[in-house]
Amino acid sequence: MILTVTLNTALDLTYSVPALVPHTSHRVRETSERPGGKGLNVARVLSALGHDTVVTGFAGGPTGALLRELLATAAPSAAGPVTDALVDSGPVTDSPVDSTPVTDALITVAGNTRRTIAVADRATGDTTQLNEPGPQIAADEWAALLSRYEELLPGADAVALCGSLPPGIHVSAYAELVRAARAAKVPVLLDTSGEPLRRGIAARPDLIKPNTEELAQLTGAQEPARATRDARRRGAHGVIASLGPDGLLALVPEGSWRARPPAPVRGNPTGAGDSAVAGLLSGLVEGLSWPDRLRRAVALSTATVLSPTAGDFDRAAYEELLPRVVVEEHAPAA
Amino acid sequence: MILTVTLNTALDLTYSVPALVPHTSHRVRETSERPGGKGLNVARVLSALGHDTVVTGFAGGPTGALLRELLATAAPSAAGPVTDALVDSGPVTDSPVDSTPVTDALITVAGNTRRTIAVADRATGDTTQLNEPGPQIAADEWAALLSRYEELLPGADAVALCGSLPPGIHVSAYAELVRAARAAKVPVLLDTSGEPLRRGIAARPDLIKPNTEELAQLTGAQEPARATRDARRRGAHGVIASLGPDGLLALVPEGSWRARPPAPVRGNPTGAGDSAVAGLLSGLVEGLSWPDRLRRAVALSTATVLSPTAGDFDRAAYEELLPRVVVEEHAPAA
């Protein structure tokens, strides 16, 4: 089982408009809504890859209820195995194989789960994003999450800690979750930014997956190879830097690699980073070599950019891309 | 009791951002949500003015449930009397005077009530609007609305028919509702636009309240006095044309008046037209003269522009403006 933690889950709404023009009124013809927050996106891709996946984090209020309802009924991007309900708090489903949900181990909170709104211009696909801040989390709700997390860790083959912190959560929250995973000897990947990333790294996660902007903010270095080395020095055992359309740069105890798509692609990059995390974690759990993990991560994130639905991956594109991703050894770290 | 009908209710979300910049990401620091759709806005103002108010129309799905919850608990703009529950389907409350809800006689539908999103630039107050289309309404749901409306009409002193039609509702729906009100001898105000307005007028409502754009679209005439006369000829017994910051132009069987605020004001015009409708209807039910009805309508809509919260009115501003609204007889209709 792979566990993903999303402290600031979201109901993701996508609105399609001809073009967003500030200070005018728009009739939205096409809308979609689905469970969001980075860890839920990672879980959806893991589920589509056939992995048992459990999600924890917080959900509350009417939007939280709707998010959980969609989570229970949403089909993953592609057929996966039926997931066992691993915790008694999650809904048990008897859905057919092609609508297997991830297992819901979210903690119910008093506050209202946030919405995010992506307004996509129909012609260009360019997206304008509006993100609500998320509910205030109380001390007893955080304690309930920690307790649920400790219960789930012994059954997990890997854990991903994903996204921003909602109001009320202390800035060292991820550091605390990293330490608990390390103590339980469960490989832990941290995907966040800013001060929560800085503090989390000091707790020595197995992997971090920053993009170049997050790396520069963390280390002050603009050059990715230099920033990646610096991030390792700050405590991360391995760093997978996302270079956007140029793929990934990996600096891990076993070596260093560059992985890139066979050709540049155009599309919507929403969720591409989350698909890369799913590729890395599934490859780890399956015991793949580093080059194969990176190949999968790049193929998945490229197939996500190519998907017509933001955040989903195009399975045919994924399978076509997988053998064509270019992986090269990178000059050893200085 | 005053009845308002909102066929396309909405959950109105307002997001405050420093400035909306297309194709970038925005962290929304301030959000508000409340029951919306023109008829619900009218009802909220009527309730604040101390009138028993019943709302009907459609609500469904998770957003419909949230809308009804907010409707049951929302305090009106200012203190009003306790509203009796006039229909057994609405929630009966024993709230104190300052949180009296309007009475909920909405019809539950299978589809999901729409959201509207107003993105307000903090510095200028300029607003960008994103409106979902609303749920598909089935034939039996429309029949249930008609039946509920017929039950409510005998107890109503006036009725307002407000806003756009959701998908699935035939374009003569308002004409049908106007005819039923006329048959029951209940004064009926129609506030919509486009083809539903054109068809509705032919059923001879007592009043319509178009703005200059809606009037021009209806009649082809750009000049408000001319367009107002033309709209009467098409069937409306009385026309109250909204001239935006210049106030109202009234052409009714009893005469013709211009009413304008004492001085121009700056602010957010969202809901100003709905407040004007509430002023007209409450003045009708209280037996005020036409000049006094128009005075109230202009003072309420100006106090709505001045309110810091979109769609609410500033009661102190309203009371200060009321005696200062300028009402003049207008040249008799040609």
C-alpha cells in the first residue's frame, strides 16, 4: 500500500471560457469538479497504475463532503485493481474494476474544505488559477491526523507528503511527519515549498521533488544542478528536481541522472508534477532501477500534459512515451 | 406576504484578490458565500425591510443544500420581524429578530444548483464575474414548481419573477407565471431579459424593471424614454427603467416620474437592481404613492452600491438618502 498525505485537500473546479477578460461577465458553458490537492492527484495516478493507495489529510464542511463523495465514486484515469478498504473509517465499495476508488482515510474537520478554480481559455488552454486558503485546523484535529498517520504507517510501502499547509497547522508539521515515517522505516517523499519545505528537509526525507522555482527559493541558487546539490546538503537524501518541459534531474545516493521527454509537448501542465511523484513512488515500491523510475515519472508527467482533462494522464501516450524517454547519467555531484 | 420566484438560484461566491491577472495563479485571502439569484436577493432586502417573504424556485445537489442551509441561517441586512413559516415545506425557525430568515419554499431538484464567482480587485473594486449555467430542470420538476406557485399565490400580496432561466425550462415559462398571477389578481413584477422578457411582457405583467441595455435589446430603441414607451405598448402595464447611477424612469398607468439619487456615488453596483425591486414591491404592498415607492427604490439601490458587502444595503445610508432622493414628474408619454 502507498499512503499519500494531503493536509490541504481541495475541491478542484475547472471552468472553460472563450477567454478570461477582467472586469467583464462570463457565462461558463463547461464545468468540471473533482477531488484535488496534490496528494489526492498522486493517489489517483497510483490507483490507475494498479497500486493500493490510501489517502489521509483533512476534509470538512459541505465541500469536504462533496470531495469525499467524488473520491468514492471517481474512476481513476485507467483500469486498476479493486482496492481493499484498509481502514474502517473509509467507505467500502464493491465497484467494478474500472471504477476502483482510492481508500479514504481522511480526518473530518469542522472547517470547510477549500475550492480551487481553474479558468481555462478555450482557444489557448492558458489557465488562470484562484485558490481559496483552506479551513482553520484545530489542535485536536491535527492530533487526530497524527494518530491516523501512525496507524497507517506500518502498512505502507512508501508515503508521499504533498502540498501546502492549511491555516492553523504549524510550519514544522511536515518535519514531524517525515520523522515519524523515518522512525517506522517507511520511505518518505516530501513535495511542498517555502518554509514547510525548508523545515521538512531538515528532518531528512528520502526524497524531495521541487521545481526550479522552489529549489531557487530554498537554496538561493538559480542553476538547477547547483541548487540540487545544495538541497541535498540541507538534509534531503535524494533530490528529484523538476525542470518542467525539460524533464527531471535526479541526485540520489545511488547516482545522478537526467531524464527528458523524447520531444517537447504542448498542453496543460496542471498535475504533471503529481504524476511524476506517482511515477517515482510506484517505481520505488516495485523495486525498479533509478533510470526506470525516472523514465516512468517523465512519461507519466508528459502524458499528463497531453491529456485533454487537466490532471489526468493519457494512458496510450504514456505507454508510447515510456520506452522513448531519454535517461542519461549526469556529471557526479561536486 | 411577498413571494419571489428564482428559477435559477445560485450559490454566490465572492473572492477578493489584489488584482486579477489572467494566466497567473492567485491566492484568495478573503472569500464569502451566500444564497443568490435575483429573487433571493430581493427577498433578503424585503426581509430586512420587515416584510414576510417567501422564496420559491429550484435548488438541488450539494450546492443547493448549502444554499438552503445559508438561507435558513443568514441574517438579513438589518433587523426585521420574525417571519412565520407559511408553507410546511420550509424550515420553521425560532431565531431572534435580528436573524429572521426568509421562508424557504424552494423545490428540490435532481441537478446541482449553480455557483457564481465574483472576483473583486481589492484596490479598485472592479469585479470579474464567472456564472455557471445551472442544472437541467426536468418536466416533473417544472410541474412541481407550478403547483407550489399556485398554492402560494392566494397568500401573496405581490410576486416578483426574477432572473435567468435554467436549462430545460421553456422560454415562455415567465409568461405562464405572469398569467397565473394575473388570474389570481396578485400584482406581478417581472425582472428578466432577452426572449423570456419578450414573451413574459406579452402576458401583461403589472411591472417590468429593465435596465437600459435590456430595454434596448427588447425594443431596438437606444433612448430610454422612447424604449420605455415601446415596452409598455408590448404589454407591460408599467415600466420602471433602471438608468444605473442616474436612477429610475417610471412610466405607469398613474403617470410618469424620474427619480434620482441626490449625488453620484461610487461603489459596487452588484444587487442594486434587486434592491430597487424590493423597494418597489414593498412600497406597493404598503400602499405608498408612486413618488414614495420610487424614492424608496432609489435610496435602497444607492445604499446597496455604497455597502461594503456586495448585494447588501447600508441601512444608515438608506435612511439618510431616503428624504433626499429627487423625484420629478416626467413629460407625459407620447
